[in-house]
Amino acid sequence: MYRINNVYVLCGFAAIGGGLFGFDISSMSGVLGTYAYTNYYNVQGNYRQGAITCAMPAGSLFGALASSFIADRYSRRTAIQVAALIWTVGSIIQTASNGIGMLVVGRLVSGLGVGIESAVVPIYQAEIAPPEIRGRVVSLQQWAITWGILIQYFIQYGASFTDGGANNPEQGTAAFRIPWGVQIVPATILFAGMFFFPRSPRWLASKDRWEESIEVLAALHGAGDMNHPKVLAQYQEIEEALTGERVEGKPDWTLLTEPRMFRRVILGMSIQMWSQLCGMNVMMYYIVYAMEAANIGDPLLTSAIQYILNVVLTLPAILFLDKWGRRPSLLVGSFMMMIFLFIVGALQALYGQPFHADSGPLSAISWILEDNRPVQLAVVVFTYLFVSTFSITWGPTSWTYPAEIFPSQIRAKAVSLATASNWGWNCALAFAVPPLLWNINWRLYMLFASFNGLAFIHMFLTAPETKGKTLEEMDVVFDSGRPAWRSVPKGSRLTALQKEIEEGNLKVAVRFGDIPIELKPAASATNIETVKEDV
């Protein structure tokens, strides 16, 4: 079967799984401002809407926890395909829903799929990418999320004009059934396309499928040449790491709780936790409420600008994350988001006033800015600055960092725990924010600003730099005893291995079947094929 071997294409296409995450985030925001949705599902009351919204992340929590069992046993590629099928089933149930119960079930099922995708896609990307561009290609996951948010939102925005528009009390159900039905399309494309993708070379090696592993490495990083020094160096490093893990002979879950590894597990879970507690996904789910409270223009259209900024400003991180590093992104991002949220909260507190509406989309808010155009504009501008900061910093880094800091033996399990942390907090916030927004209104911004301040302190003390290091070098980064704020030595062991191989000082034995065959850079591809036939 034909195989795609370009790393950028592979990681970009797999990131469609992240796009499903984006569809999930935006699946509610665009319909909240329509009479079609509020009347059909009778969602007057903040707890009811919170329950509907949090059904998706609740399902995703369980999907993330289950992801490691599928990814470790059947491969990362298969796990992504299974998740796409589950998402499709959930989308069908949502589209056909005739009440809140069926809608919640559909969102739970879709959540299972997107939970698996969100955990496995970054692992797949990290395991096939060379260290010098790993941050860039794993960041494609976040870019796909932003595209999913934007595309779904504009589909919803367009559908909101059906049957007389969003402000027509008699608006029909097409306003929400069309966007929910369209969610099936990207999942179908992802499922079919993954058949043309290779399996992760590190997963193949973990299953002792060494011949397939080096063939995939050669296709990805050596233009098909298994004798390429870079291919042989990667193979050598993977083999040494797996051999070391197997010598320890400890069960995977036991290894997770060892002090040196447990610190990494907590760090990965914390990064995903702070990515939720920073307030960004709350902005994505309930941005319409925030814009209604600012009382400026069409809240659906004003919200759309935020989604566009989210897409455009993720690009700098994709291009430069491997240059400026993960640690600066986390620290600068937390500090700036804290400042912007404190400003928004202060403006709302100083110039806002209580508000009450008995029905319709505005019934969800209890505090509003009125008759003060400069302050209204300032709130919108600082909200945009907050979103822009997240897009450049925490958005891509929160997916890249957890996917690269664990050894192969426990990577899928540890990342599933980190992603489950993301979804657990996502679920809690999706449920809690509508009543919180109603009861404490502007103070909610102060709360999330404070969380960003805590994240800044936590990341400063515990998150070392990982850029430029191979996945197999993370033990050196984390177990050296060096404080997180001290610079990590530059350079990679992979580069040193590659140089030794090129100079003929290191010979690599590759396993074909049960027989190790020594390969050298000088050998020809023809000679290798002959060796394989003899074996």
C-alpha cells in the first residue's frame, strides 16, 4: 500500500484529530446566541446549560484515560482511527437529538472520541518527528484546534441566519443541526487517510518489530536509505532506551509512581490543568456571554474576531517554538494573561452594573457594561490580547511539553493522565462557569487571573527547557539534579551518535528477524536488501 512519509504532511494530517477538539470547543458557542437552540432545548437556567456543555469534556476525560490501552496495544495509528469512528457516532446522535437527554448522550460519545484523539495525536507526532522540529509539528495539533474552533463557529454563524435569523423566536432547528452534522466530515477524512500513514517507529520497536521500525525511520528521515547516519543514530538511541527500560523490568503503572517519574507525571498533568485554569477554553465556550456583557455590537460577530486571532497567532509559535523554547512560552504567557484578565475584571467592576433578563440569550448574564463606549471597547481589546497571548504561548506548548517528557515504556499512559487532567478541569469549568458568571460576574476574571499567577510560579520552579533534545534524552534533562531555572546544556546526543557513525567509530546492529545485522553508512541499499533476503 502507498505510504505518505513527509513528516510535515503526516503531522499536519493527524492534527485533524485536534481539529475535532476545536469542533468540540466551538460546538456550543455559536448556538448559545440563537432562539432556535434556547427554545428547542428549553435551556433557561445556567446549571442546565452547564450540564449540556460539560457532557463533551466528561466523555473526553474517560476517552483520554482509555487512550493508552488502545495506543499501546494496537498502535497510535489505530487509536486515532478508532477515535474518529466514535466521534462520528456521537455527531450523528447529536444531530438527531430531540431533547436534552439525547443531546447529552451524543456529546458524551463524541467526547470519548476526542479524548482519545487529544491524547494520542501529540504522541504520534512526537514519535515520528526529529528533535529539531518536534515543537513545530506537535504545535500543529493546537493550530488544528484553532481551525476547528473557527470553522465550526462560522458554520454555526452562517446557520444562525436560517429561518429568520438568530433573533427570531420561531427559528427552526436547522440553526444547530447543520453545524453538528458537518462535524462528521473531518472525522471520516481522518479515518480513511490514516490507512496511508506509517505506524510510529518507536511503537514498532516496543513490539520488537525492529525491521519495520528502521524501515519507517528510513522513510521518514533518510529518504528510504536505512544506512543514513541519522537513521542509524535514531535506531541506536531507541534500542538503547528500550533495552534500559526492559532491564529495569518494572510494570508500566508501577514506573509511573516512582519518585523521579512521578514528578514528571505531576508536571504534565499540571501543565494541562493550568491550560484550563488560565481561562482560555472558558472564553472559547462562553465568549458570546462575555461579549454580551460588554454590550458592544453583534456578540456573534465580535466573538468571531477572537477565533480568527486564535488561528493567526498560533502560527508564530509553530514557526519559532523550537527556537525560543518551551519554558519562555510558559512563563511569558502566564504573566501576560494574568495582567490582561486583571484589567478586564477591573474595568467590569468599576464601570459595570447589575442586569437581568427573564428569557432569551441575554438571560445568562447578570452584569453588563452600558453607555460607556470607551470601556466597552477596552474590555473587548484586552479580551483579544488575552486570547492572542494564549495562542502564541500556552496553546501549542501545553500539547508539546507533556508529549515529549516521558520514556517510551510509559509515554502513552503518562500522556493519557495529563490529557485526562485537561479534560477533567475542562469539564468542571464548562459546568461551573455559567452559574459562576451569573453569581460572581466580574470577579470570575480576577479568579482566572490569579490562577495564571500561580501557574507562573509553578512553571518557574518545576519546568526545565526541553527544546532540541530527543525523546530518549529526557531522563538526562529531568534527572540531572539541575534546578528548572538553570539552562540545559545545548546539543543533542543524537548529533554525537550521528557523527560517530559517519566517522566509522560506531557500528549499529539492526535486527532483521531474530538476527542482528551490522549496518554501516557506506553500505548500499542493494546490499541491505540482499542481507534481508539471506536472513
